[in-house]
Amino acid sequence: MAGNAQYEELVRQFGAFGAVKRELGRIMPADCPSGSATVLTLLDRHGDIRMSKLSELLSVDMSVTSRQVAQLAERGWIERSPDPADKRSRILRLTPAGHAQVGELTRRTTQLLAERLGDWSDEEVGQLTRLMARLRASFDDCRTAPPPVPPPRPPAAPPPAAKTTRTPAST
Amino acid sequence: MAGNAQYEELVRQFGAFGAVKRELGRIMPADCPSGSATVLTLLDRHGDIRMSKLSELLSVDMSVTSRQVAQLAERGWIERSPDPADKRSRILRLTPAGHAQVGELTRRTTQLLAERLGDWSDEEVGQLTRLMARLRASFDDCRTAPPPVPPPRPPAAPPPAAKTTRTPAST
DNA sequence: TATTGTTATACTCTATAACTATA
DNA sequence: TATAGTTATAGAGTATAACAATA
């Protein structure tokens, strides 16, 4: 368990990381902004998944995913096939063109990192990777498990309403 | 120096970090979105600075900073005083209300981190903080120092054009 | 002529809410 | 009634380009 001062410093670094993210975004192909790149990369790693699963991986509302995916389908990088087990669902899959695009994205990003992190050791890169993976996992877990010490949060904070990536909409 | 496979994995974690960023953004006050929060935090840390310096810290075009800062000024969180040394410039400074707002932001973010990172050790939090700081620095350095091994980049990649955070505009 | 900052415009990312089709 | 996905709308973030004032 860490102290507040440590958390404050960590949050500052989160903010500074935005600058890194923006630089990465600037080297993306004009027809593939960073949001699209993120989706393609996730599909490349997780294989054929459903919209809802993708929303969960991205931690965004499914409406966002829907639009992103529609754009990628228009460009021919992914295809949406009906799920035989549930006619409401659609299975997402990279097309050959999609795989090629992932290759191009990988080429660009690894080149930039090679330039910028030239003086980092294997060990350091690995450490940062592991810690960021764990960070993501720690935020993920808390969508299923309630916080250890639920402190009084007077305004907007109804019970987590179970694990879902859906617009609350009406009641 | 690390291998390409390591860089690919690191980039994937960069993408996953977006989910953490979005969660942080969701707990911000309605009148202070995460972009504003980043600016306020930077001003709190760096003291009175000029627009151009702030743009550099954020790694965004000055036009972006200008709008952000205008909004914050409207809310009364910062003030822009003329720079006596250069009448074109403006000095940015947090107001007392701005400092109070920073306090509120800090309270919210540290609480969320305390919930999510409850099982992290001091050492681990410190390590992640240090590595992210170094990451930011590594990207920063390369705006002044050219890449160690300038590889052939056929399309869009004219010489760095010196360190500036400005729209290229016309020639 | 070059630099600092502002404004106008356009595009991406995101959330909320309403809707359709299926379970 | 609840869930999977879509669409419409609105707001925030960002870049490009043109502009004004000052150096």
C-alpha cells in the first residue's frame, strides 16, 4: 500500500504520458487514426470476438465501439459475421488487408520506440511493460470485485451496477 | 537496447493504458474535464509560465493551449497577465480558486488510485512512476537531439525543424 | 522577417439517449 | 423484461491555417 504523495506523483506521470500518446498518434497513417489502430491491434491479439467483448477490452461504451468498427469494416480491414449462437451478436475478425494494416502499424510504432528508447535496457523496457499490464489489470479487477474499503462518496456513485459496458439510458 | 518484440508488447500496453486514462477521466468534476485538469496540474507544479512553455509541456500545438487556457480563465481558475519583458507574451498563474480546484482533483484521483492499487507496494508504485517519467523524458529529449541512427524514412519526415510547438502553416 | 498568441474550421474520440431485433 | 448492437446528438481534444500584435 502506498501513500497519497506517491499517488499524486503517479497521476502527474499519467498526465505526462499523454504527450507520448500524442506523438505515437502523429505517426499513424492518415487513413488509420490511433483509435482505429487500437481496435485493430486488439483484434490481432484476441482473435475473433464480439462487439461487447471488444467494448469491455477498450473500456468504452458499445456505441463507441460500434462506430469505430463500422469505419474499419468500410475500409475492409475487418468483417462482421453473424453469430450462429445468438442472432443479436456479431463476430469481428481481421481480414487479410486488416492483418497487413496491423503489420504497417507495428512497423511504424516499433521504429519510433527504437529511436526514442535507444538507451533503455531490455530489462527496463520489460519492467515498464509488466507494470503497465498490471496497472490495467488492477483497474479491470475492480469492475467485478468491489473496492476493499468503500468510502463515503456523497455525490454520483451508485453501486457498480454489475459489470457492463452499456449506456445506462432510461430506467 | 531492446528487441522489436518487446516494443510491440510495450505499445500494446500503451493502448491498454487508454482504459485507465478513461476511468480517471470519468471521475472528474463535470465542470473540469481531464484536459483542463492536466493544465491545472502542470501550472500547480511549474509555477507561472508562458503559453509557449505550457504548449511544450503538453506537446500540443499552441492553438490547443490557447483554447484550453481561455476556458480555464473563464472559470476563474487561472489568470493571464501581460509579460513586461515581451508584450506579445502572457504569463499564466493559478488563482486561489484554481489552487482549490487542484486540491479537489488531487483528492479524487488519489482516492481512485488508493482503491485500485490497494495491493501494490510502495516500491512498485515508485517504480512505475519513475519509468513513466523516464519514458516522457526519452520522448522529450528527441525534440532537441536527433535520433541516434537516422533510418531512411521515405515519406513525411523532414528534418525536425528545430524545437517548436507551432503549426507549420504556410512557407 | 520571425515569433507569440488568438480565432476559425474540421476531424476524432467519447458519452448519453433512443431505437431495433433477438433472447 | 433484458440484452446486443445501431444511430443521433452533443461535447471535449487536437491539428491546420489564417490572422494581429510585437520583436
